[in-house]
Amino acid sequence: MIEFQQIDELQQWVQQEAAAGRSRILVPTMGGLHQGHLSLMDIAKKRAGEEGEVVVSLFVNPTQFGPGEDLAAYPKTLDQDRQGCEESGVDVLFVPEAGVMYAKDASLKVTEVKLSSGLCGRTRPVHFDGVCTIVSKLFNLIQPQAAVFGEKDFQQLAIIRRLVRDLNYPIEIIGGPIVREDDGLAMSTRNLNLSSDHRQEAVVLRQALLEAGKMLGDGERNAEHIQAHVEKRLMESPSAIPNYVEVVHPDTLQVLDEVTDALLVAVAVFFGSTRLIDNLCWREEK
Ligand code: PAF
């Protein structure tokens, strides 16, 4: 595995690979790697095939954290991450410092104005500008043929698909399924910040979403009933403080009254200062 920390070294390599006709499949991460990330690397590896290269970026992007959010507390496990990437057969690891990625007087950002207004965007107003900006920069630098993002961050994935469409990046966006712990908790770097009591309680996110799935299976189509049930179920957990519970259409992220062909139940919940997200995406069988 080759590791780059500087942009010029990375760009030189990209030019060389492009000239040789080899494709690059990108997995952008902020480190703190877990099985969920490794599953994205597996998807990238398959997409790259024998000839292509898998590039993982590892950068805790400061512009996607608002004031008072957990930038300083974001887990940093670089040695372990490096080893995970090696073992997953990653070809290139890009690990820039913040000063390498952003000029001191950087004055440009990429803003998506529709899909980012609800869900996480409502309480994290700068978050998706930061995500769109850093992902655009990574796309420009690495010029991948495809990039892989996890479906746990459903809204992020939808926004990245829109970014690629509206800014004409010739990049295929691949969603990787949520990977869960044995008790159902969605894998997340932030799980490392949970106390043991909060870790046990956090399984309530999955349980509440499974119950929403059961309601749908039983024929419930009133979005408010589903939302109210999930909210109530989360509140039964003594330490859970829901940030939001929303029932939206998975394609538009617009709030639903009545469920027709598809729905996304998305939740964000605080346990202490740790904020976890999860979702259930349902589509009517045709
Ligand atoms: O999902 C993440 O880890 C980040 O939002 C991403 C896509 C790497 C951008 O910093």
C-alpha cells in the first residue's frame, strides 16, 4: 500500500495511473475504521477488479463540524486504520493534514440547497456544505471512476448522488449496506465514545426501526403513526434524547403524510454528547 500525505504526490500518481488506463475506486473516510468501512473497501475492491486501484482517503474534515460539535472528540486510530486498509488490500491511502486540504484563506464552498434542509441538516446547518466541499475536492484530486459511501448516512449518500448529477462528475456512486453489531446497533466510529451503559441502551435505535418495519408489514400507511411509535419507543430508553425522528420519501427526502410506494424512517439520537444515526428504508414490493 502506498501512502500519500501531500496533494502533489497524489496528483502525480493519479496522472500516472490515468495514463496507464487504470481505474481508481474511492472510499472517502474520516478514519476510526470499523467493519462497516471495511465492507465499503470490499465493494470498492470488487468494483476495481484485477486492474483497478482502491484509494481510501482518511481525513477528519473540520468544515463539516459546527461549533460545539464533536470534532475534537472524533476518534483517531491511525495505526489501526492503516493496518485495516493494508489487510483489506487497499492500494493507496491518502492522509492529508487540514492545512494541506484547505488554504488558510479558502473562500469557496459547495452547497446543496434542497436535500440537505431536513433530517441532519436541520440541526447541523454547516454539515453538508462541509461534506460536499471536501467530497468535491477529493473527486477533483483523485478523479475516481466510482466512489463508495455507506447507507447509514442515507442523507449524505442522497446528497452526493445529487452533487455528482448536478456538477456533472463522471463518477458512479455506490451505496454500501449498513453493517451492524450482533445486537443490531449500526456500526459507527462514534460508538467508541459511548459509555458502557449508553452502549447497551443504544440498541433501542434498531429496535424502534424494526418495530416501524413491522407496522408497515402489518399494513400501517400513516406516516405520523409510525413516527410517533418510533419516538415513543426511543423515549422509553432512560438516556436516549432523540434529535429527530422523521418519515420521508427515500428519493426526495420530503416529509410524508401517507406512505405510498416507499419510505425512509431516519433517526438521530443523543446518548450524552454522542449523537448516533440509523434508518430503515422500505419499498413496496412490485
Ligand atoms: O461519511 C464520512 O465519513 C464523511 O462525511 C466523508 C464522506 C468522508 C466526508 O468527510
